[in-house]
Amino acid sequence: MNGALRIGLTGGLASGKSTVSQWLREAGFQVVDADKLVAELYQPGGKGVAVVRGLFGSEALNAEGGVDHAAVAAKVFKDPQARQALERAIHPLVRERFGEIAGQARDVVVLEATLLVEAGYAPEFDFIVTVECDGPTRLGRAVSRGMEESAARARLLAQGDGKERRDAAHRIIDNCGSVAHMRHQVDELIVELRRLAAE
């Protein structure tokens, strides 16, 4: 195979994808968090700053000239059209940055992104993994971690029912059971990814 095997890791709020990404890191794979790429783009001088200013005005920026995350979050979670406009503008920048990273990677590189499939990234990956559990369980997990229930419900609603990502996935990790049950599935996944990377 030419270049690194590109893996897309996705799943909704409180699905367990961060745990899976940590296990993939521990297995020696390079894992890139899309949220961290966005944070880089939102730093002063980052490409995302101009995008946010264009959409929401200078009141969406902080005193240092970067993006004010809280101000943007307040806008987009109340206004679906604003959220969609921001996603349309930011996703290409995230894809561009990940492409740069993947171009330098060896063996396996993983992008962890909640809206990976919905944002149209899927065709750029060799293998898609989604971590899944039912909505009520995920809501309970999010609230137990300190998220306001209303905010968690809004986030779950914004992310949709997950059918699109499940349909696109090559592997679905079930995280409605025990940690050991999920770990077993991820161990099998690691073996499969190593085999694919060696082909």
C-alpha cells in the first residue's frame, strides 16, 4: 500500500470513541483529534479565525485575536443554520490539515472526528470505525461527566440518529456493555488494522 493506511474513527457524544482512540494510541498508531485541529485553526493567526470573523463578526474573537470558543458555541448550538455554516467553512480546513499530517505518516494514521461521515470525509479513508451506543445511555454518561442535561440533549439532537455513520462504517464497536467487552472488540480491530497496513 502506498502511504499510511487512513482510518476514520467516529461516534456520537459520550459513545466512547475517546477511549478507543486512546487504546489505538497505546497500540502504536498515530491518532489525530479533529477537535485539536480545530483548536489550532482557532489560534491567533490561524486560518479558522478569518472564517469565524466572517460568519459571526469580531465579537466572536477573544482579546488575543483568536476565536472565543464559548461565544461561538453559544451561537451555533442555538442556531442550526449558523452551526451548518460554520461546519461547511471549517471542515475543509480540517481535512486539509489532516491531509498534511497523513502525508507524513507511516503505517496507520487515525482521525478521530464526531462528524467524520456527515461532513463528507468518508471517501478519503481506507477504513471507517464507529463507536456506538443507544441515546439514553449516552445522555446519562454525558450528564454524569458534568454536562448540563439540556446541553447534552441539544448536542445529541444536533448529531442526528447516527444511521449515516453506521451505514458508512467498516467496523462498528458496541459500547453499550462492559469496558472488557469493548476492549475485546478494539483488540480485534488492532489486529485487523495491522494486517491491512502490512498488505
